[in-house]
Amino acid sequence: TTFAGTVNNTATEINSAKSTVKFLGTDEESFWFYVQYNNPSGNNFFLTLLDENGEEIYSGKFSDKVFTKRFSLSRFGEYKTISFVIESAKSQYKERFDVQFKQRSEEEVVIIKK
């Protein structure tokens, strides 16, 4: 079984003026993601991960001017969709990046002449 992750259905990396969410790949146990948020004012902001039901998987409050963080999610979780939500505590800034998980299986047929 092979797993594939896409961000917003089209790419493994999405950039905006302030933030980036990137799918880094998988290992035996986890899906890996990278999040960057440019916060030149150093104001507080929240990063929240939600599952497809809107249930919180992770939440953190940060104030880094250049925030970077790697996240891992279990490959064995039953996630269909997760969302990375970045929201400023003082301004109206809010971005949401949706990640869809699709499971694919591959079959290969080989004919060998002897």
C-alpha cells in the first residue's frame, strides 16, 4: 500500500505571502509536514491542527518573528483530512491549509518470456 498526501488537492507545498505548509514525506510510522509563518511584528499567533470533524489535534501559541516547525502525524491514524490553521491574536489574519489523505494501492503485472 502506498500513501500520498496533497495540500489543497494540487501540490505538496503551498505558499502565501506570510506562510508555507509543505508535505515533507513519510517514514515507516509518520507523515511529516513543515510549517513556516512570517510574523515580522512578533505578535502572538496560534497554530492549530484540526481533523476532518473539526476536532483539535494540536494547538500552540507562538510569537516568533520567523516561525518554523516540523510536525509528524501517525500513518496509522484514520485521518481523511487535516487542517493547519494559522491565526493572529491581534489582527484579522487567518489562513487555513487543508491536507487530504488518499490511500492508493498499486498492482504490477510482469510477463517474462522463458
